[in-house]
Amino acid sequence: MMTLHHRATRRFRTRASTAALACIFSFISLIFTPPVASATEGPDSVSTEELTAALEATPYSEAFLEEDGTYRIGEPIPSSASPSDSETAPDTPPTLQKYYTQQLTGVTQQEDFGSFTSAFIIVPIDYAQPDAGNVALHLNIFPATGQKKGMLLFNNGGPGGKASEYVAEVLDTPQMRALNESYDLVGLDPRGVGSSLPFAQCAVDEFRDVSAGAPAVYTDDLSAQTAANVARTREYVRSCFSYTGRALGLTDEQRALFLRNMDSTSAAQDMDVVRSVLGEEKLNFVGLSYGTRLGYVYARSFPQRVGRLVLDGAVSPYEGTAPTAADATTALTDEQLRALNALDLTQASAFQNTFEQFAQWCFSLSARAQTWAELTDGGIPDNRTAACPLQLADVQPHDGDLADDAVSLATQQVQNILRPLATQPLTHTENLFGTERTTSLSFDVAVTALSGGLYSQDDWPVLAYGLAQIHAGQIMPEYVRLYSNFEDTDGYGNAAYTAVTCADGANPAGASLENSIRVQTMLYAAAPYRDPGAQYHGIGSLSACSAWPFAGNLSADAPGTHVENLALSLPPTLVVSTTHDPATPYANGEILARALGGSLLSVEGAQHVAWLRTGAGYACANDIMVSYLLNGTVPQDGAYGELCSVRGFAGSAGAGASESGGEAARAGEAASSPSTPDAPDIPDTTDAPEEKRVKTSASAAPSPQTEKSSVLAKTGADVVTASALILVLTAAGAAVLMVRRHRKT
């Protein structure tokens, strides 16, 4: 569904420490499949001992090590308080009381990022049948440094973002320090993710190197490539069900039940258990990208327990959900396919839009008259004058060239640079410490890296320089590393993203090779910069969710509850949307804000999410978000600085909502002109080098976009230090056929 993988980033260093992961997933990375399947071990060839070795390497797993050397997840530790005394778990079914009133398991004190507590919370595999077994949620708790007013939970996207690591990585930012004075900051790895156990596992190796070995090559034998793709996907899915949880003693039935319950609804109920165990009556939550889906599902499931809610990089609550009976057929017209795949098609268009923004910036390089080194403060050590590779003479459209999509000049130019890689990938062999290593760059890796660079304007110089290197027949390692911003290269085969996406919205009954080819052709039309060429549109594949053994279960609306009633029952909430976000289109923000009866903070920009961004002008967004979290106040409608504007939707759906006890309500109703809310003591985070990046022009609040166009991206967002890079996790690179129903708001 979405892929938000957010890594900490520094200038021109796209692979910062692995602790900075934050996932915001976008379906689009599953859509465009490499044409050649790589060899993988079958699930039956992998021993439990090998899987146990992977478990042993997982941080904190020793909490579940038994005396006989096996790993098992037992029952939650009973609380010393009587279940009837709990004020944080009212109306909880008796069968779930032991989870809501438990003590933390496996508590350890850590000092790596300042003093914090690492622990687990035990929850059932299936809340509907708690006797079927348990799983363990890992969390890191950073205690408030001042007068504590509560707990603030984070999800940095994905599905698959490791929020426990993310919070640790961004803890030293001014915004997080200000929040930490009043809140315990909690990073929770959702079920099946990161250090939570079991973690979803669809491969033996945690990491993969996309530039190692022989590169994928497109050929004229479309049937053979299709067969290889399908075989690879089916093998991948079998691996997911064979590997996940086996080292923890889960039976075949328990593993299947767990993967069925790696859905967003179960993850939202997990959040409520965490709230209760940590002694909070209300849940305060920051969700980025896919995290906005968790926030919405929590709000509709537990509206009376919602505290302060910031959702940045909105996912439409009406797409990517469970199929209906009418969707379970392969006899679909083009119109039906477009409706069923609206989420993915809209996201593809959003990436194309951001590519065009990048191209305009690239075209402006000649006017800057700067060297690459000057442009990047030495990040690219090249003293030649920076020039846009899209303007090279031989990549302009001409008779006999490789470009066939006349959508825009920039699209044709980039096609002429990248399409030669489809049949003639680049390779480079070097001797490293006496060992020869071959680095390769295929079309699929190159175009995925290009997409990865669209998440943050900080990376646009690397995109431009890397494209110039490709044109010259060379490989720029920093360009290749941008691949991981779009499609993650760890997580045991992007297993968490796959499992959550499929548990929410899989529709295997609607999948067919013919439909997948038709949908993929539509996706190429929506994002032609990724198109390998019309001659390859006949290559078929199945997405992992098309080969999943059961349909998804995420309902579009809360059972028996209409959206307007939900909005009326909630306190003021804040949704944030960026105008040219490549992964979570701007229109989703209005849709989500309407559904919650909240306020929409619009941010002018061409990046993914605004949270913790340090670029010129972004202080307005962070000041508003932090002020709301500290004070519970959403500012009145209007413009704030050059990049920000606020629009409230409480009048039609949630008028009169206020926080419990009247502590804070929607502010500024009578003010004649808006002003930025009083910000906490946060120093200016705008750095001078950032000003050298392309800056979008100031504008009024974006005009509302049609609610039909909402889509989500599989995206995860972690924003650290200089900027937020969102990594997109995908399921084994297989092409996606999303046969879901498009629901109008």
C-alpha cells in the first residue's frame, strides 16, 4: 500500500545509519518489475537453524530465549494492579484484560542516545481469538526531561518503518528536544516490523545489494521473462509463509494467522494496548506517510481515546482497503481497472509531477554558473561547471531515438539517457583489497534510483550528476544509493511492507496476467519517465498480493460508523500535506482532514512530508506542528509565512470539537489576521547550504483538489538532521496488480 521508509540523511549521503529507518511505502515501487528473475533459495531448503541465526541477530531478542536454547513468546506479565482498577482500559473484553494491564517484558536501560528504556509489550496474534498465541511489540521509551504531560507515540511510515530506531535517530533535533521536555517519546515497531517478534521474513538475508552481480537485461522473449517473474513472485510468497515466525516455534497455522493479522486494524489496536500499558488515558500520536493510515484507523476504532494527532504525508482512508465481492473477478474493463487502481495511478502521476519539478530545477543550472563542488558545498568534488544532462545535444528528441512518450520534453530527454540500459546495462569491475567486485547498473535500478532522489530536493544535485555519469557510461555510487530511498534493500526481502499491504488489501481473486499487463501499461502512461519502452509492455508479472493466499481485511469505514459521526467525536486534529509530494499526493491531505473533521496544514514544496525538514521556509510547518502537540491548539485558517497555510474542516463535520476537559480548543476564531503560533524555544533550523537547493515560490493555500484523485504511496518517512529521506519498501520488486475498489469520499 505505501512505502515510507525514512532514513536519516546528511548532505549527499543517502545511506545514513541504519537506525534512521522510517518507512513510508508506495505501491508504485512494486509496480515496475525487473524483467529478469534472480535465483533464490526455495523455502524448503532453509533450515530452522538458519532462521534462528537471523532471530539471534535481532536486537533484544534474548528476552525470549528459553533455557533449552529455543526462543518462545509467552504470556504477558500480570500487573500488580487489579484489572478492575485500570483507568486506561475501560470496557475492555475480559479476554483482553491481561494484555491491557500487563507489565513491560524484557526491560533494559540503554545509554546510546541518552538514557532510555527498551522493552516489549505482549499482544495476541489475533484479537478475535487470543488463545491462538502471542507476539511481542518492541518499543523504546525516552522519558520526559521536564514536567511530563503524557506520552507521544511515533510511526515513521512504511509499512515497515522501525520507529524505535527512528525516534532515537531524530531525538537530538530541536523539535524533538522541545517535545521531550513535556512528553515521554515512544518509538514502537509495529507487529512484524523491526525488533518486534516475530518479524516478517521473506528472505534469508536481511540485506541485498542491487548493484552486485549480473544486471537484469530486457529481451524480446517476453514470454520467458513473464514466466520468470511469476515464478519468482510465487516463490517469494511461499518464503514469507515458511520463514516468518518459524524460529519462534510458530506452527504453520500460527504463521498463516499472524500474516493474516499483520493488518493496519490489528496494528492500531496494538497502539491502544501500548497506550494502556504505559498508563495513558489518551493517545498522542505523530504518523508520517503510512503512519497516517494507522492514525486514521486508530481514530475510527478508538475515537474516545484520541489525544493530539499529527498526520503528515496523508494516505487516503478510502483506498488500499479490502476488496468487495464485486472486485473478486478477472473480467474487468479498463474503466474498472482504473477505478480499482486509482491509488497507484494517482501516485504514479504525483511522481511524474515531481520529476517535472526536478527537470525545471535542472534546466536552471546553467544560469547559476556554479561548479558541482560549489553547488553542493563540496559534496560532489568536481570543479567543472554544473550543467543539466537533460540539455545534452544527443539526448534531445530526434528521429531514431529511444524516446516514445511525448508527455514532456524532460521525459523524452531522460528516456534517451536511461533506456539504453534496458539492453546494455553498465558494469564496472574494481579490485578491492585483493578481491574483484563488479558493480552493475540496469535500467530498473537506475530508474528506481531516480525515483528515490525525488523524495528530497537535497538529492537533486546527485540526480543531475548521476544522470550525466550514466550518459558518459559511468556509475556514480551516490546515485545508485538513492535506490534505497524508493525501494528498501533490507528487511528480509521487504517482508513487512508486503505482509501489511497484503493483509490490508490483497485481492488474489481479481488477479490475472492480462490485467497486470493492462494496469502496468496505465502506470507507465501515468509516470512515463519510468517507462522502459512500448516494446516491453507485454512483460507480465504478479504482485505478491496477487499471489497471496487470502484477501485483505481492512474495511473502508468503521463498522456502523459514518465518517461525519467520527469527525464529530474527535478533538482537534492536524493533517499536513505538501503540494508536490511525490509519494503521498497533496489531495489526500484534504480527504483525510475532512474525514477527521480536522485542520489541514498545506506546505508548498516538492518533497515528501514536512516533519523536521530544515529547508528555508519550513520553520512555519514545524512551529505549527510542535505548538499543536505542546498546546493542543490548531491555528486559525490563513497563510503562515511563505510556504504554509491552514484550512479547517471542523465546520462541516466536527464543529465544536474540543479536547477533554476544555484544556485546548480550536484557536483564533475571532482574530482578524492569522499569525504563526507562539513557538516553543526552538532555534532556527534553516541552514545556509539548504538555501542553495531549489526553493518553491511562495503561494496562497493550494486550491482544493478533487477527492476522487486521492491516492497513497507506499512510503515511510523519517526526517533527520538536514532533511527527511523517505525510503520506499517493496515486495521483491514484483509488478503490482492492485484490484481494489476505489471508494469515493
